[in-house]
Amino acid sequence: MDENNTPGSTEPPSAALIAVTLPNKVTVLKTFPLPGIGFCLATASDKSLIYTGLSDFSILRANLSAEKIEPAAVGVNGHTSYVMGLVRCGETLVSGGYDCSLIWWNAESGEIIRRSSDAHARWIRMLAVSPDQTRIASVADDMQTKLWDAVTGACLATWGDYEAQTPQGFPSMLYAVAYSVDGKWLATGDRTGRVLVRDASNGQVAATIETPVMYTWDPTARRHSIGGIRSLAFSNDSSQLAVGGMGKVGNIDHLEGVSRIEVFDWQTGTRRLEIEDSKHKGLVESLQFGPQDAYLVAAGGDNGGFVSVWNMADGKLLAQDVAPMHVHDFELSLDGRSLIAVGHQQGAVINLFSVSG
Amino acid sequence: MSHVRSFGTCIPAHHAVSRRGFLSEGAVHAAGAVTVAGCFASDMGQIHALRSEEVARELRNQDKRVILLWLAGGASQFETWDPKPGAKTGGPFRAIQTNATGVHISELLPELSQRMHHTAIIRSLNTKIADHGGGADLVETGRLKDPGILYPDLGAVVARELGRLESKVPDYVSLYTSTEGRRKGTSGFLGARYAPMFLSESMIPLNIARLDSVAEIDHHARAGLREALGIRFAASRRSQTVDSQNSAYQRVQGLMASAELFDITQEPAEVQARYGPTQFGHQCLIARRLIEAGVPFVKVARAWWDSHGQNFETHQELCADLDHSMSVLLDDLEQRGLLKNTLVITLGEFGRTPQINSSLGRDHFASAWSCSLSGLGIRGGVAYGKTDPEGHTVVEGEASAADLFATILAALGIDHKHEYTVGARPVPLADFGSKPILDVLT
């Protein structure tokens, strides 16, 4: 195995190596149990130490370099519902959950530094941290995007611009948020498939992108809906935006739509790629571009899970495998050759190989 | 006296159905059930052999009504009436205090939480059957299927017990517009007379409008002439058959006139707005209009709660619809003085599993689930029965589908042990051995 495949690797590989070596094999290296559903993931700078927010309301820390990975709780008296968003800013962890609260933690000691109990009026769905780690963005089912000072916890801005209800009169949801790599833009995505890209400095909407296929309303058989935008990722050069979710669903009792990704040149609104996975069904829960934007890694699932690698030159599949669980979040290693994933009752370290011949 | 034999019983000739009447009833009844249902529908005297007519008349005079909100597909008890916040199985939602001391329900039902004084929750249903068809058969009729007899569902029994023979409105109306899990309902051995008026494709009944080719004045003139001739005929040839013929015509005319009951645009705009924009809200308003007009039983099906994937999102949508629509309905009934005579039920074919699957869904589960009863005959603010801390089993007050059936009948003042006689077979209104849950009754 190439040493760059280890999750703890800190040295970025040379650009030349990445440019020519696209992964063509996905392999699960190891798994570790979680005492609930791991919804979100944050890592220390060397990526060997991970934090995950769970359905048992806890945040766990796990050392991936240990021979046996044994997650342990970070602090006590934290959230009172599912923990859905987690970011790390230096030595501070910030978490958000369905209890509508944001909590600032000392990542090392687990001590609670600050708590904003009514950060949002409804469920917090996801957090994103600015590349310089000074700002945190949160999105919630109150359909608001809020910007927070990562150090003081002050709420710096509140942005709306989404409909509170779906076109059929039911509560909408604001699932996903992502910062651009240059820190200038903030993208958000809702249940009905609407993406807003904002100027992160003032909240002004710079682009509106519609992805209606991500949302299925069943007007006849079941009279409710399923789907929504579950993941967003900017390319490393911040020019492209990948949007993840699920295609149209026939029987909305299940996550039986094909997993779906749309990639946009967001400033022109041009859809560059439309990717539907014929093999794996379910939601694309997390997305990340690989080095030099050569490929895009997607993970998610239905009753099972998947990890897929897509060529960003032509949208074709490079590599794919089932994941040991429905994946809710992952982080790619700096070299783009491995990922750490958390999901339903499990976490996993998954390698992306380039196998010749 | 001559007899005709049907379904294993001898029926005196004067109770027998005329050929025209038989064909008429058969035409509106499902194939296969015609023989049994059609014959017995004409012979309520035989079915009700043990009932004092005075008791029945008194019951009907009380104008009692039922609205069944059928949560088709199976709503989650965790996300409605039996929340388990903090339990491994509890899901993400909080429990909220209701206006009944000590009673908490899911935060997804905030409006209903403030109307709990009307409502009793039963948290201890164990009905065992966890497939849609079998579960619905059991819960709707209060008993297991029997190959030898077609049991009537709750709507038909209530229609039979509370409906008036001379009524010009339907006795049993069932609205089920979604296609998934659609069930018409069955009057079983009670016959076509108590089968539901079933609305599926449209909220306005089809095929009951006066033909355009018949002018309104002609329509009424024809009815007047038929009535006059009928009265003259009956004066010299009085029999149940003749009476039945006359009442059938009256009912048809009543049904034709009842079309406007389904038209919610006749309500003030403010009332329509209160019920909200959803189809379920509209149908709850129709239910109120029907109840107010004297229909004894209205079923409004809200499909489809079968949340194998994305249970929490599904319940955020559907509970919002249920919470608002049912709350407005309860308020409306109360303001009109109807709630004291109307029982409002939420019920489905089963509940959902404690386990949360990989799709963040819950699957079918019939071992420990919940329903609610509000209004007539119900002790409000009560949460009856108990499940274990993770909701896997009933630990207190276990109730079967038959017990629930008996409880509903008891709330209506109907003796659940009263027996119909089907052939030589006694069939109690609620199954043998069933017991009403007295703790939820006034």
C-alpha cells in the first residue's frame, strides 16, 4: 500500500502524482462500531483523531491510529437530540443538533465553553466552517442560514430567502450548507431542490440554482414527499458546485430513488454534469472533490451504503463499492486517497486505490 | 308459511327480498358478497332478534356520531402518542407537556397537545398482525377474519346501530382519495344497506346528480307523483317490502340532495381558511358537514404513513397535517355543540418499530402501539396503558383490537355484547371475550 493511503498521512502528495493517478478501486480498510447513528464528522488537523455526532445525542472521539478503535464520549450534558452538525476550529469543537442548540466544546477536555440553546427555532441540520476557521454557518428547518463568530459565538448574520413550506403546503427543510474553499461563498440547499449561493461576507445571493429532480412529491398514492438536497461541495478552485441527493422516487416509502449528483459552474448556472447511479440507490449524503478537482467522491445509501468516485472530466464512474453502512458523512484525506466515514451504527476507513492492469 | 333459505337460515317469505329489490341491492354490492349481504340487509329483524326496539330507537334519538381519522399505512406511536425521548429507540423528537397533567405527546402535535382535555390516548394496543391488509382487516372489524362469515367493519356497525331508517343522508361515508392502501370498507353480513358511500377519485359523490335532461321542477314533480302513488298503494297493501320500497326512494332522493354536503365552498371563507390548504383538512371539513347533517359515521383516510425510509421527515409532514386538521375539527365540533355527541378516533392498521433502520425509517409493528379517542363518551386527559422504556412491549393495560372495538361501542352507548344472529350463529357486536377499557370512558 502506498503510505499516502493511510488516514493519518499529513504530507500532501505532489500535484503531478495526483494529476495522473485517478482512483479505480474502493476498499474498506477497517470498521469500528458506533453506539448509534453517526450523522456528522470532524477531524483534527492530522486526521488521525476524529469526532462524530450521534443519534444518542453524544459526541464521540476516536483515535484512528490506535490498534483497536474505541470511541469515547466528549464531555457530558450536551445535546438533547440528534447531533447533526460538527466542525472543528482549532482546539474548539462546535456542534449543532435537532435540539436547536449550538454548543462550543473544548475538543481536548470535553468541557462546554458556550451554549446557544435557541440558535435556531427549529432543527439544525448542518454546520460548515470557513476555511480560515473564523466563521461557522448553520442551517436549520426554520429555513434560515446563520453566521456565527467561531470564537465568541456571536450571531453575526441571519439570512432567509427560502420558503417555509413546500409547494404542497407542508413544512420545508434546509438540509445542507458548504463553504467554498476560498472562503468567499456559502451554498445552501433545501428540501425542494433550491440552492442559493451567497457572498459569505454579506449574505447577498449571488446565484440561485434549481435541482427539482432531487425532490419527489407524490400527489396520488401517498400524498407526501421525500428527498431534498442532502450534500453540497465546492470544487477546490471554487468555480464548481456539486449537489447531492436522490433522483425521482416511485415508492416514497423507501429510499429507492437512484443516488444523484448535479455539478454546476455555479456562476453561470450551467449544469456541467448530471450523474445518476444505476447501481446504488439512496441519498448522496456527503460529497468532496479530490485534489485538483480531478474526481468527486460521493457517499450515502438507502438500507445499505455506497462510496463512489466520479471522474470530473466526463462524469463517468471511476470506482465504487458498497460501504459497510449507510454513510452520513465522510472526510477525504489530504492526499485524496482515503476517507473516514461515519454512518448507521458504524464508522469506517476506506481507501481509494489506483490499481494498474 | 313459506320460507326461503339463505346463508344457512330460514327467512319467512314476508321478509324475503323482492326480485327487483335483490337485483337493486346486488348491483351496488361487490360481487361475491351479494348473496350473503344482500339477503341479510333485508332482514334486520332477524339479525337483531335479541334487541328491544325501544332501546334501539332511544339510541338513535341521541344523534351520536363518529369520525374515524384513518392513518393509513401505520403512523408511528413514537412520533405521535407515545414518545420516548432519550431512549435509544426514541428518535429525535421531544415530548411536550399537554394541557392534561402528566400527559406528554410528541412535539409534532403541538396543537393537539392543547386539546388533550377532549382526548384519551390508548398506548397499549397489541394487535399482533403487522401486514397492511391483515392489520386493517383486524382493526377495522375488531376480529380475525373468518372464512365462514363476512364481518362488518366499525362504520357499518355504527351505521346499523345509530343510523335511522328514514334518514335521507348516508349512514356511512368513507373518503379515501390516495391510491395506496385504499380500502372501501365492508358492511359484511349487515348487507349493502350499511355499505359505505365511498369517495375515492373525487370528493363530490359521482353519479348522484340530477340528469341535465330532467329539469329541477320535473324532478320534484316526479318525486311527488311517485310518493303520492306509493302512499295510496301502501294504504291497502301494507308490508315491509312496500315500506322498504318507499324508504329506498326517499334515500335515493336524500342522497341526491346531499351532494352539497360535500361542497366545502359553501362554507364561509374564514372556516375554509381555518381548515387549511391540505386535502386532509378539506376532508375533515366535509366530515364535519356530514356529521352536522346527521351522517352517523364518517371515515377520512389520510394516507400514507408507511415510513420505511425517512420516518422522521415523513412524520414532520404528516403529523403537521394531522395536528392542524384534527385540532380545527375538534374546535369546530365543540363550537357547534357537536363534540359532546361526536366521537373522533385516530387509528391505523398498526404502529411502527422501535428500531430505526438504516434508511432512518421505522417498519411495521403491531405489538405495542397507540390510538386516540376524543369527544363523546371519552374521559379526556387520560393516557391509558404503558409500554416499556424503549417501546418494544406493552407492560400495562394490554388491549386487543376487540377491546378497542368494545371501547368505541361503549363510548357510543352501544352494548358491545349485544348479538346479531347470522343464520343460527350469534355474533356479538364486539368479539367474544372483549372488554371495554373503562378507564378511558366517562
